[in-house]
Amino acid sequence: MPHLSPHDVMTMFMALAVLLGGAKLAGELMQKLGQPAILGEISVGILLGPTVLGHFHPHIYAALFPATGVAPIAIETITTLGVVFFLLTAGLEIDLRSIFRQGKSALFVSFFGVIFPFAAGFLAAGLFPKYLGASEGADTLIFALFVGTALSISALPVIARILMDLNLLRSEMGTVIMSSAMFDDLVGWILFSMVLGMMNPAARSGGGLKHTIALVVLFAGLTLTVGRWLIDKMLPFIQAHTTWPGGVLGFIFTLTLAGAAFTEYAGIHAVFGAFIIGIAVGESTHLRKRTSAHIHEIVTNVFAPFFFASIGLRTNFVANFNLGLTLTVIGVACAGKIFGAKWGARLGGMDNRSSWAVGLAMNARGAMEMILGILALQAGLIREQMFVALVIMALFTSLVSAPSIHALVSRRRTTTLKDVVTSKLFIPKLDSDTRHGALKQMCELAANEVSNSAERFLRIVLEREKVVASGWENHLAIPQARINGVTRPLVVVGKSASGIDFDARDGKPARLVIMIITGDNQSQHDLLADASSLFSNREAIEQALEANSFVELVAALNAPVS
Amino acid sequence: MPHLSPHDVMTMFMALAVLLGGAKLAGELMQKLGQPAILGEISVGILLGPTVLGHFHPHIYAALFPATGVAPIAIETITTLGVVFFLLTAGLEIDLRSIFRQGKSALFVSFFGVIFPFAAGFLAAGLFPKYLGASEGADTLIFALFVGTALSISALPVIARILMDLNLLRSEMGTVIMSSAMFDDLVGWILFSMVLGMMNPAARSGGGLKHTIALVVLFAGLTLTVGRWLIDKMLPFIQAHTTWPGGVLGFIFTLTLAGAAFTEYAGIHAVFGAFIIGIAVGESTHLRKRTSAHIHEIVTNVFAPFFFASIGLRTNFVANFNLGLTLTVIGVACAGKIFGAKWGARLGGMDNRSSWAVGLAMNARGAMEMILGILALQAGLIREQMFVALVIMALFTSLVSAPSIHALVSRRRTTTLKDVVTSKLFIPKLDSDTRHGALKQMCELAANEVSNSAERFLRIVLEREKVVASGWENHLAIPQARINGVTRPLVVVGKSASGIDFDARDGKPARLVIMIITGDNQSQHDLLADASSLFSNREAIEQALEANSFVELVAALNAPVS
């Protein structure tokens, strides 16, 4: 029986460590720059792959990612598992009911947002297959269908992230965009599974293809109706009679693996099965948030990065870069999607500016295009140049989406404590034990920071204190004031070992004092709401009280205990 | 480059689905029977492996788990990843500080609990290597060290689970047992890594072995001192400056994979590196509970079962079963561990009965023995008969541990709502809108269940109601009474759509009424404490209110929302 030698095991773990560590580091950096993490994860793969590391240090590259033996099989196994699990979480996020509930705008946006880019891609690829990177001997119809599909799937997670960052997710525009993107996802994947079925060499003959399509339609249809109903009936039973969340997790992952195996058997890729199972499970009202949180966190933070980083390993992105092709793909993709979705939004009754924003948001592509590209590359449908062009198109559209919407719809970002606190305004040990003394010290620090008058700050804070005492429960006090002329929010955090009486409801002296001074009502409101949600339980306050350094304080604000 | 074909991918997902589904099902069944889940997970592997399925249906077996091609490599990759991640969680559970803080009893228990079984195994194997299943040409010293080690590692997770079930975990005896078992784990793994280093063919020559031991000692020493300190310093920084918990999860898994790669490179197995990294990370006070919960749930419920179920695939447990050898291994293992730990407990000043309980608890073996056995089998140190004997020894000792302690120390199990509710005492819609009417209906049901007088029940419940109103917050009411002669706790759950006034603090009418009637104070107290922890937030009560069937109600009690 073939077997992993100790050297293979070492190589596999080394490669996985480098991929994951690099991907997470670059992903976090990208997020700091306001970009989706996937950009960083893929860039690291390109750096570690044949493009850069393989080109400049071929020996290191060959040692890390050997091309022969069983190590590449091991790596491919993990990345395949990663992408299948990623599609499970993508499916869990699809909300069929919200798609069916969608109004006229979303209907038009999703319809034209798919039809336009699909038609543009289909026509361009059908007319100029060679120029658009069809491989020798590829069937032009299949190739055209593939290009149309690859240009029409929006990147749901990227779009959700952008809308969240711009505080637009719960707005009317956000709802329209999200339900349209979900619909696109669904339609795109159905198209995709058909293209995959047609690409399947065994199925190219008429009978095999019919077989594949029948199996896939049967699988998706049954899973999303009877299966969905059964899962919804079974979940309460499993939650009632097995250890929790172990039983439910085992159930979901078993279904996912079985779905993946079935769609692979039917002649299309395993990811489709995982996606459909994800939708069916995610629809159940009995699925607990904590269960999906466990799946979501481990999959998106550990398994998905394995896959995304491995994309860059597949080819040389410099040698296979074709400027003309890449620009054409980007041009056709953007034009089709932006105009299609924008036109749909106008027809749905949205104003011109919002319609453009909808078009720009829907334009973000991501993981799906790359998965599609990899499968088409493996199936010999496209040349490597087209694969590179597709990956760059997906990265480029994700990259420009956020700034372009931002330029169009200038929405205020919610102000959070974490954004505002600075090490200068952190007092690990307050000098005074009295309310007046502590507030004086904090006001001096705050006023000094913006070259304002400490007396004026203190006077206004004390006036506010007279009206409403600022003691909260569990040793926390949040004095606050709105002071004209303060241009940016100031948050002073002070700790007191002995505690300071702030007239708290529970009578406990304040050991953590968070003073919020703003010039406007909106950020005052944001910061108070943030404090109230962060410190709603005793453990969170204790965590912040244990912070001895500024970094530990920020950690307490960023990573709450429970 | 070697490559996974669609057929390989399908085979891999099918095999994983069958392994996981079977393992979870059998694991849950075992837990229902009060046994550790691992027993079920391994039994399923034996059923699916060459022992049963391979023997009776060789064609199905060969299709599911092919012996040639790349599919076995893919399965081995996933199970290797599974066992490495499992050791990460095992390491996270080790608390070095509690080991160092341990008192005299724990010191003696852990010392003699390791020395006795090690010496017994070492001597037996050294004197009769062939009888105890040494493979042809195996070095007798290494073999004896291996057997000694394999008999001395206790199964920390199994023991923790048994103590928890018997409500002994927080008792003095429980603390002694847990810190001794952790110490055993640590010592056992250090011994194990040395044996592994000696087994490594490349290291058998003196120089290579010294190299391996130096690298491993350096790795473990540095990781548990400097590394632990560094991780503790870095965690707050990562929690402050990256998305949470994604950044921390990426950090922990990257370290784990790198540690696994390093120990594999050093000449011992990857699991040791993951275990040491797990200990170092788990020591940090900055690690949030929610982060380790994500890791724990996905690893123990998805990845560990892959591994444990795969144990049964490795050999034919019937053909390689040797009764004499198995009984000898069980006898030596039990005698050494039980008497060693029992003697240690006596020396530490525990009474005779408790000392026996300590010995019986420490006697449970589990995952570690099997991992050790697999590695020794792969390295050609032991014959398959010895591997089978080791697995059976681990299963047997785990199996008898709980009942034998239970017989010795008859501890009361905590009564929970989930255990007590029955579908007969569930009223989806109460007939009356008044407190008196609702209580009357509930008392009639309860009294009828135990053939007692409904009038008497109602009178006592109403008396209690007069003293303290039973309305809690958020539409919940918990009327209760202790009634002489009631031999088992009765919990009646009623729902009211319109709500019933129960004098709640927040003035809201009760829509969920849970009546608790017991004959003793202890279970009354247990059930109230359970209700109070379950229904501490509004979401949990709403979840229970949405329960339309009895199964959904039990699900709400077993799988809380937040």
C-alpha cells in the first residue's frame, strides 16, 4: 500500500505551516489596508509559488513544494478539503428565504447582473475563443459557456465585507445588493455545474452528459426541497439526543462529505455538493448560531487560507501573464456586471447614484472565479494565460470595489472604542481616589492632546456628572461629554486599584473609568453603544481590568471574552 | 506532477463521509451507554476495516478503501492531520501550573502511577520479547522501553469525562487524579519521543540518535520556557491588532503545523510537536475561552473521529487476535497502573477506599496507546498481534474504569432538567390564562404520573407561591415545591400564548412555565440551578418558547443558544 514516509509528513506540515502563516499574515495586512483578506492570501501563494520563489530560489521552492513523490498529493488533499469546507460555509451564508422575499429592485439587479456579464463573456469567448485563452481542441460552446459563467458570479463574502465596513449592510441598498449577490451565486453555480458536467471527458458523449445533468438536477432539487425539510426536522432531534455541539457538527460534516462525494461521482466537482448541503443546512431555523460559528471560524481562518494560498502555486503568474488578454477579461467582466446591475437597479426604481453604487458593489468577484478557473485548467478547457487573467480579474474587481463605492456614497463609518483609544490616553493607575481628582487628571490629559483648556473640559464633564451619574455596574464608570470644537473623539481610559465612587447602580466603586469626549452627538452615541455591548457582562470588564499594558487593553476591546 | 483524479476525490470524500458518519453515530451511542465516545469510534473502524467489512464483503471494502493508487495517501493525509490536531487540543488541556502546584498525594500518585506500569511492562517485554509481540529483528531494549511506555500513559480525556460524569471532577480526589494524569501524560510523551527517536532507522547509529534526542530536548525545553513566554507576550498583541478570532487561530495552527514539521524532521513523530505547542499555547492566560472552544469542537468532533475510526482499518482484529498475549498485556497494564497509583495515593495520605478509586481512574488508557502502537507498527517494532492487543487493552481499561469507580464511590449524579423532562409532562398550550388554573392543570398531570393526589400537590405549590412569587424575568415562571413521598423529580413544562401573571420582577406575563416538584432538597436545588444557568438570557427562553414539539424543547435544554 502506498504510504507517507516521515520525510513526506515533514514536507507536508512544513508546506502547510508556510502557506497558512504567510496567508494569515498577508491577509491581516490587507484587512488593515481596508482590502479583503483573500487578496493577501493569494498574493502570498504567488510569492511562494513558481512565479517568485520558484523563479529566484528554485531549490528552496522544490524542497518546500516538491513536484514528485506523494507530498504533492498530500498538499492537494488538504487544499481540496479546504475548498470543499469553504463552499460549505458559503452555502450556510445563503439565505433562500431572503432571496424569495426580495423586492422588485433586487429582482432586476440580480437578473440583469447575471445576464449582461454572461452574455458579454459568452459572445466574446464564442467569437474569439483563441484570443480569450481557449486551449487547443477545446469545444467552443463549452468554452463560451465557461467564460460567461466565470464573469457572472459575484463574490458574496467580499461584497458582504465591503458593505459591513461602509456601514451599508443593513441599509435598503445593502439588502438589495446582498440578495441579488446570493441569487447570482446560486444561478452562477448552477450554470457552473452544467459547464463542469459538459467538461467531464467521460460525459462529452451525449448519454454521459444527460446522465450528469439528470443526477445533478436531481441532487440539487431533492436536497433543497425534501433534504432541507428532513434536515430541519432532524436537527432538533439531534440537538435533543446527542452531545452538543458534537452531534450536530458530525451530522453537518458527514452530509457535506457525502454531498461532495456524490457530485464528484455525478461528474461535476465536489465543491458543488458541499455548497448545496450548506444551503440546505443553513436554511434550518434550528441551527444554533454557535454551531455555525465553530464551523465558520475554523474553516475561513484555517482551511480556506490553505486553498487560497495554493492558487498561486499552480502556475507562473509572470510567465503566463498576457496584458491584452487580462485587460480584455477585466474590461468585459466590469462592463457587463456594472452596467447590467446598474441598469437593473434603475429599472427597479433606485436613483442614479445608488444604482451606480449597486453596480460597483456587484462587480466584486473572488473565490468562485478562481475555483472555476482551476477546474477549467485541470480539465484542459483553458490555457494558463486565461487562468492568470481570471485570477487577476477577480483580485482587481475586489480591490477597486470598496474605494469606488466609498467615493460614490460617502457613508460614515461607525466609530468604535478600539479605533479611538491611544496609548497616550491610557492611565494604568489613576493618581486620585476621588471622582473629582480622577476626572481632573483624565481631562488634563484629554485637553492637552487637542491643545484645549483642561478647566473647560472638567467643568463640562462635571456638569454632565451632576445630571446623570456615570457609574455602571461591575466596577465600571463611563463619564462623558459633548464639547464644541473637539474635532475628533477622545477616549481616556483610567484604572484604579482601590476603586472610585461613581454612584453606580450596584454601589460598587469604579475600577475601570472610560471617559468619552466628542464634538458631535453621532460618535458619542456610537462609542456609548460600543461600550455598552462590549461591557455587558462581568467577565469582559474583568478582562479589561486585567490589562496592564495598552496592548492588552486593545486586545480586551477587540477580542471580547464571551 | 502526481494528481488526484476525480475518481480519487470521490473515493476520498466517500471514505471520509462513511468514517465520520459511522464514528459519530457509534460514539454518540456509546455516550448514551455511559461509555467514552472513542470506544464507538474505534469499533466502527473495526467494522468498516479488514476485520468485518473486508472479510465479508471484500469488494465493497476495496471500493471504499482502495489499497492502491493515490486514494490511500489522501486518507492517510487527513487522518495524520486529524491526529496532529487532536494532540494540539490534548496539549491545550494540560495545565502545567496545576501540575507544579500539586500536593503530596498527586506527586506520589503520578510518580508510582508511571513507575509501576513502566517497570512491569519493561521487565515483561525485556524477558519475553517474542511472546509479547516484538517483531523479528526488533531491538529488545527499544521494544522493552516501548512496552513500558505504552502501558504507563493514562487517558486524560477519558478520565476527565468519567470524573465529570460522576460529579467528581471538582472534588479533592478529582483534582489529585487530574493533575497526576496530566503529569503522566507529559512523562509518557517524553519517554515516547525518546523511544520514537531510537526507533528511527536513520538514528539507530549512535550519532543520529544523539542528534534526535538533542533536537527534541532543545525543542521541548525552548518551547515550554522561552516559547511559552513569547506566546504569552504575543497573544495580546495579536488579539489587539488582527481580526478576532481569525488572527489567533491562524497563529495557533501555524505554530502547530511548524512544530509538527520540526519534530518529524528531528526524527520523532509530528504529534509530539503539536502536543508541546498545545501546552505552550494553553498556558497563556491571554488565550480566550471562545478561541479554544472553536478549536476543541471542530477537532474533537470532526478531525479526531477521522483518525480514531481509521485505526480499525489498519489490520484485521480477528485474524491478529491472540488471546494469551492480549490477556497478558491487559493483566500487566492493569496490575502495574492500579497498584502503583493506589499505593501512591495511600502514601500521599488518602484513605483506602479513595486510593482504590484513584488507581481505577488512572487505569483508563486511550488514544495515546493507540497512536504509539500505530507508530511502532509502522516502524516495524511490533507485530500486528501486539498492536491489536494494545488497542484492546486501551479499550478495555477505558470501558471498565467508569463502572468500577462508580461501584466503589457511589456519588450522586447532578440532576438536570434535560434528564427529567418527559413528553407526558409537556403541555404545548395551557388551558387556562390564570395562575391558579395553569398550576391546577400542571399539578393534575404531575400527580397523575405518580398516582398521588392532585389537590395535595396544588395546595403545597400554591402555599409556596404565596411566600415567593415564581415569576422570573423575560416571560418565564418556575413554580416549585418539595413534596414528601415523591420519589423521583417531576418537571412539568407548560406554554401559554397569551401569558399568565406570575408576579415577575419585570412585570411580564409568563409564557413558559416550568413546574419543579421533588421529594428531596438536593434535586430541587440541582434543577433550579440548571434552570437558572440555562435561562439566564432572553434568547434561551425564546428558543424554548419556540419549541412546538417535545423534541424541540429537549433540544432547547440540551443545546443552548448562547
